[in-house]
Amino acid sequence: MTQKRSIFEDVGSDHQRETTPKTGLIDTSRQGARRAIRIWLMGLFSLVVIMIAVGGLTRLTDSGLSITEWQPVTGALPPMSAEAWDSEFEKYRAIPEYQLQNRGMTMAEFKVIYWWEWGHRQLGRFIGLVWGIGFLFFFVSKKIPTGWTGRLLLLGGLGGLQGAIGWWMVSSGLRPGMLDVASYRLAIHLGLAFVILGLIAWYVFKLNRTEAELLQARRGAELKLFGMGTGLMHFAMLQILIGALVAGIDAGRNYIDWPLMAGGFLPPDPFQLTPLWRNFFEDDGLVQFMHRMAGYLLFIYGLVVWLKARKSGNVQTRFAFNAVMAMMFIQMVLGIVTVMYSAPWQIAIVHQFGAVVLWVLILRARFLARYPLAQSVRA
């Protein structure tokens, strides 16, 4: 039987600690090793950025068709003897690219393009290994935060799909009459790489704060600006895909005058291929024209979004969209310079890297519109 307490009795500190809740429901859920997973994802992010650069250089050096087979396991080992090199070179001499474009290539020249493609595939294997070891460790040790297992599995699944699409792309260039891979397959391959990069970046942004902090930040979300940022993200992805079409058919190395094309607004004979739809993927003049026009429209829409962001009450959100606008201007200038110098690989790869930087900056600005950082009243 409990003893009656006097109304004048002081409440003890022990009793107060027992009856006062320590944390909210969100904080009591399993947070996991958010910081460790974030560092792991940042490592994967860096590797994917390097992978995009290596893939771009592989394309610019015409190295992508030097390995004519897809061997996910045994292909990890390069040729180890003169006989093995002769075998690989003989396979390459059987494809149209050698017969129609590189006939007479020496073994030394072949080894250069072979090592580029081998390094590209090897880096893909290494990224898969880093993901697999990291995911297995966090899963077995039960350090994955609640709700994050499926997200991290998705990254692995997309990585495996990317490898399959890579071979689907390469196989298109081995068919009779083909000198390069199919441009639309290249666009899908590059587009998926940017999707993976974007997902990793978004996960890193979210893991940088606790679930409670994210929930609190959502109360101050600028939904209109977030929606416009989403539109900017989609528009940028479209421009990236068209840029891949340009790279796939070397369209950036023709029509080097600017702002006109061969002295006119439209390139000459933009619809000469049949059926009509092929021109939008295979005509170098029309594809470059599409890339130019999409770039102008993207810049104009980015300017509209930036003007909207200037009215934001959050300093960090405004700064994030300022960075987007600045990088968009730099990227447009890089694109013009790339065309006017007939797309040498040194400039073209910088332009591609600029697309990576712009892509991540757009995602960061969009994230801050959805989850603004706390700031003082004075700010």
C-alpha cells in the first residue's frame, strides 16, 4: 500500500527523473551509424565521379570497343602473355571499327586503348566491391538506420544494372557497319550514372542531419522553390542526355562557329536521314543544335528559379541557388569554348566535369529548399 504524501512535501529529483520523458519518439528509433554510412557514401560518390571522368575519356579516346567480350569475373585480369595480347588484338581486328577506321593500328597503339577500357571496367568492379563490402558490414552489424536498408540496396541494384547497360552499349558498336556505340545507348548509360550520383548525393545530404532535425526543417520548407528546383533538376538531366548524344556521334567536332551554325540559325540539311526520328539521334548538325537550344532554355529557366530563390528568407538557401546560377554560366561558356575548338578531349572532359558539378549543386539547392538550415533571427 502506498503511503500518502503531504501536499507540502518537496518532490525529489529521483522521482522527477523517473517521470520525465527523456527524448521524443523520433529520437528513440534506431538511428544507426549515420556518420559512418555518410563517410562510406561520400567515398562511393568520389568513385562515381572518377568513373564518369574515366568513361568520358574512354569515349573521347575511342577506346570503348577495344575489349570485345563481357566477362564480369575473368575479365578482371588483363592479358598476361604475348599470346594473350595477340588473341585480344585479333578479336579487335575483326570488328568494323578496326576495319573501317583503325586499319594498320600497331600492337602498341592497341594496348593504349585497351588499357583505357580495361581501367574503366576495373573501376566499375572496384565500385561494386566497395558498395558490397560496406553494405554487408553495416547490415550484419545492424548499424543501418531505420528505413535505409532499401535505399542502400537500391544503389547496389542500380550499379549492377549500370554494368549490364554498359555491355549493352558496347555490343551495339560491334555490329556490322558500326564505328561507335549507339548514341542513344550511350545516353542511357551516362544518364544512369548521373542518377546514381544524384541518389548518393541526396542520401549524404539527409544523413548529415538527424531525423528529428529533418522533420523540424520540413516545417520551414519553401515548397514553391522546391518544385521549381525539381523542374531545374529534370531539365538539367535532359541536357545531360542530349550532351551524351553529342558525344556519341562526335557532333561537337563539327559546326564550330557560334552563335550560328555554318552561317545560319539551323544547320544545313537537318532532316536528311530516314526515317525522320533518326535525325534526332544521328544527324550531327541537328543533335548539336538541340544541345545548344536546350542549353539556352536551361539557362533562362535557371535564371527564373534564381530570381525566385533571391526572395528566400534563408541565407544558406539563397547562397545555394547563387552557386547554381554561377556554375550554370560557367558551364555555358565551357560549352561554347568546347564547340569553337572542335571538342578536343582536354576541354571536352572539363565540360563534362562541369556537368557533374552543376548537377550536384542543383540537387543541394533543391535539398535546402525542402530542408532549410536553421538560422538566427538576426540572419
